[in-house]
Amino acid sequence: MLLFTRPLPKLKASASAFEQAGIKAVGVATSDIIDISSERKAAAEYLASNTVNAIIVTSVYAVNSVISGLRDTASPLPLIIAVGDATARKLQAGLETFSSANVVTPKVHTSEGILAMHQLNEANCKHVVIIKGEGGREAIAKGLDEKGILVNSFCVYKREQLTRPVYTKRWKMGEVSGIIATSEAMALQLIEQFGNALLAFKWLTVSDRVAQTLNSKGVKEVAVCQRATDQALIAWVKDNWEY
């Protein structure tokens, strides 16, 4: 059986995806997603009243601010960069009435993948807005700033650690054969909850950065799937692990 992390709003959907794929797994949420309403409003107002070259949207939880800010604009929309496939789909659905909507994703769904995109390395890219979560994706703003690009960031949600983790079903440590960690924060929260017992398991995560953090904590076997969707993780597990 596999143990996988997801924030609370995504937990049931991911558990259902693994079950439908025939993979025995238990989901654990160590954190919830909390809106920061003042930042959501500020982000929407800024996008509605300023011309920018690109908007970077780091997760599905950041999409609504972008849609609200662009809803009434008469100008052609800027380039919109979604870090992941689910974020891109939600943006495309919300902006389907705009013929000029251009939503793209990086080849590698990481901060490094974003910074490597040719659209952000062209001379006419001078002003970028990042819509993200509190304390996340700081490497993107730093990298763009180093390129001489004006960056405005809005943290429209935050991850709040749960007092007690929420599980999709009962489980025992002895039944677990591998762990899938979809964020650095949740991986560390999981280790904090269960201690060194988790270090001996094989892990799968979604970026080299998270893998390096797990290695530094003492995890010996860490693999990386470059996309964080349920479908991508399930496909990786079927190709690489016995489950």
C-alpha cells in the first residue's frame, strides 16, 4: 500500500483516482488551504488596472484572483503561465470567453522550469505578476528580479497545518511500501508526525528540490515525477514500483 500527501481540499479526489487506477493507497492531509481575502482582492484590482507582460499562477487555489482581475478587461490578455496542468485547465475554463487567452505551462512543472521558459527571457518581458500561496515559489520572484524584470507578487492563500492529520481510511505503518509527497511542506510535516520510521521507505516526490530536502533529512531512496497530477503520479507508480 502507498501513502500519499495532498492538502485537504484535494484529498478525496486523489484517493478516488488511485482507487480507480487499481492502486491500493491511503491519502493523508497534513494541511488545509485558507484564502487570504485581502490579497485576493488586491491581486484582482491590480490586474484589472495595470498592463503586464505575463501572469504566473502557481496553483488551482490562485486561479480565481486572476479570473476576477481579467474578467472586465477590454485589452488583449497578457501571457498566462500555469505551473501545473490542473491550474492550466481551470484558467482556460475561466477565461474561455476571451479569444486572446493564452495559457501555457513549462516543460518541467517547477520554479526552475518556469524561469527557463523562453517567454520570460525575451527583451519585451519587463513586468510579471505572480499569484501564489504564502511562503511558496519565492525562487521565481528572485530569478525574475535577477533578470531585471519588474515583479509584483500576491499571496492569495496559505497552507495551515492541521492539528491532526486527516486520512482517507485506516492504515498501519507495516502495510506501507512507499510514500508519495506532493510538496516539501507536507513531506516535512509527515516526517515530523511519524519521525525516523519514515526515512527507510522509498519516496516519490514532484521536484528535485523536494528530493534534495528529503535526502538531507536522511531518506535514502527518493525518485522524482516531474508532474504533480494524480494521473502523472499513478502512471509513474505503475511504470516503476510494485504496489
